[in-house]
Amino acid sequence: MNSTRTVVTAALLLLGPGAYAQGTTTTPSAAPPAAAPAPQTPAEQFALTRGRALMLDFYAVKVDGLWNAFTPELQQQWGSLEGFRAFRETGVQQYGKETQLVGERTFTRAGEAFYLRSAVFEGAPKQVWGLIIGFTGLRVTTFAINLLEDTSTDQVAGLPTVLAGR
């Protein structure tokens, strides 16, 4: 579990704030952004193709296929299909549709092939979210969504106050 968390954190850093400036306005699609690196192995090609398909279903709140691809251990981490569906429905209500694909890529680590996607959503236009789906064979062994960047507050605005106290 700890190594999975490390891989997820490292993977999401790959799609972090530096990638934000490269984004283009899109609607969710299976088309890669212009700068997406090509998968290096058949497992990475599978992760790209299958990851995009599962992501599109997830976005459309069609979570049964993704849930059924989860390993039993991953299902246990997420609780139940009903809870997973409620998680996604809450995400749709709070964040809406994807409006900007920031980046996507694949990589392999310790026999697990990963699909990573970073995107902006209509309900939070100043936040970049990262989705990661990891595959071991045909099964989904990692699934996570994390906030990568939040520019909704002016982090420099408080600086004069801090400097005035020196």
C-alpha cells in the first residue's frame, strides 16, 4: 500500500503545475494532447487505450465497468459500488464537466502500467485535478484522483503583510 501511495504521488507530480501552462481547452475525448509522449511498451499502450475508455465512462457516471475491472483489494479500498458511484456523482455535482485537458501520459513501474490525466473542470476553473489508473495485466490495481494545483487564491497577496511584520 505504501509503495502504491508513493507511485501515485510521484505520478501525479509528473502532471503537476508545470503541465498546466501547456493545456488546451477541450471536452473529454480519447484524443491525446499534442505534446503527449507515446507509450513505450505494449502495457503502456494498453493503459493509454483502456485508461481513456474507463475515464470517459467514469466521467459519464458509468462506473460499473471500472468497478468490475478493479481488483478485489481496490474494491475494498473504495468500499462498495454504491459508494463509488455516489463519490462520482458528488464530483459531477461539485465540479461539472472537464473543460481543459492539461496533459496525459503513461509509464510503468514495478510491473504496473499507469495512465495519468490532468484536467480542469467547469466548477473549479483554477484547479488542476489528476486522475491515475494503474493496470497489472487487465485488472485495475490503482485508482486515484488528487488535486494537483489550486490557483484560486492569490498566494502572493498576503506577502506584504508578512514582510511588514519583519
